[in-house]
Amino acid sequence: MLSRELLRKIRKIEISASRLVSEQLAGRYHSVFKGRGMAFSEVREYLPGDEVRSIDWNVSARMNRAHIKLFVEERDRTVMLLVDMSASGLFGSQELSKREAAAEMAAMVAFSAIVNDDRVGLIMFSDQVELYLPPQKGKKHVLRVIRELLSFEPKSRKTDVAVGLEYLRRVIRRRCVAFLLSDLLDDNWLGPIRMASRKHDLVPVLLCDPLEFDLPNVGLVVLQDLETGQCVEFDTSGRGAALYRKRMAAADAQRATQLQRLKLDFVRVQTDESHVDALVRFFRRRERRMRHL
């Protein structure tokens, strides 16, 4: 049975995500994630201003008046949410942990999808597949996705992005839009992402927290790796602090460069920033890129 606190969180995300989708995201989502193609709908009489190339000459000859073919977009699109459930997602120095930020981002994507009559599926993974929800339409299904993201307890604390992407390849045979929500702290992510992006429209969502890049000067602290449990003493006021910041900034820049080389549109989400702003920026970048294709 769900706790009152969990129900409150689910309801809060539902309300905020629904409002943001209706006000800012649904139209942008539709414009950047097209359907599978155009399907014939009907024939109607030609009107001034119609595209001449749409004239159906056979029907026009039979009816002795010009008629055009009308087409509608075939959506039938599947959106998959691949969410990294490793223990590093529990970290958060702000109001939200990285995992909670992932849940909010996933909710906004999922509500955008169902408003556009697309199906939404969920793969939760650590270094194994933890949960799979097959793609479905409808609000009830999206609320279950949100509930699982907030309440599910993974069996493993470790991570392996390749596991989630390989499972996606096996269960989703046709091309889909796949949002990969992870901090990508796994060293073995570049090859699997490259392979998955050849088949699917892959959108990495990089989850991060500001404290991961700039530790406050508080002297000697004990840091713990949430995935391995290993602890280490670290002097935040010593020379190592500056080196740490430099290495983290370099690793972050390298991740972005590698994704850009793969020509992937990606979203960067920090726990102290507006998630909807990050998603809107992503849609704008993708719109610009699509105009130049």
C-alpha cells in the first residue's frame, strides 16, 4: 500500500507536469517528434490555394472537377523511458535527488507523449534490468510509471548502461524515441549509446548535482561511493579540492563532446535548476537542427 507521502508526491508531479505540458511542452514535443509518415485520409474538391501537386488526376477526370488527396500524420509512436536506478541517483544536495529529478523529467516527457497519442514504456535498470513496463497509452499508465519511479527499490546499487540499452534492443523491435535518464558515471556507456542510436532516436538526459562539481571548503570530510560503499577521507581545503574540480569539469565536458560527436541531442538536468527550462531548451535546439536537415 502506498504511503500518504508517496501519494502526495505522485499527485504533485501529476499536477505540475500536466500543467507544464499543456502550457509549454505538448506543441513543441509534437513538432520535434514526428509520426512514422503520412497516411491517405480522403479526397475532396480542389479549393483555391490548395497545393497543385496534391491533385488526384484520376478522381478529377471521373468527377469532371479537380479533387485533391488529403493525408494525415501516422503517429503510432513509442516513447521509452530508460531510467538509471543505481545508488548514485540517491545523491542530491538540493531539494531533489537526481532520482527525483529523473522522475519529474520522465513525467513531463510521458505526459507530452500521451497528449500526442503516443505510447509510453519504462525500463528501469542498474547493472541488471530491474523493471519493465511495456508501452501503453493513457493517463492511468503514466501515473503508474511515475509511481514506480518514486517508489521502486532496485535489487542492485551498481550501474551498467549497456544492460538497459541491450534490453531496449530486444524488447522494442521498431524504431522508437528513447530517453536515457542517467548521470553516465558508468565508464562503459559510449559504445552502447552509439549502437542504440543507430536504431532508435536516442535522447540522453544527463542528471547531475552542483555539489558533484564544486565541494564547499569545510575541511576534512568523509566521502562515500553510494554504489560500492567505499569511503575515503578528503580535505576540501587542500590542493586536492582544486584538482577535483578540474577533473570533474573535464569529465563533464568530455561527456558532452562525445555525445555531440555522435550527433545526439541531449538534455542536461541539474537538481538546482528548472527541469522544464532544460526540456524547452532541448526542444528549441532540436527544432533548429531539424530545419537544417
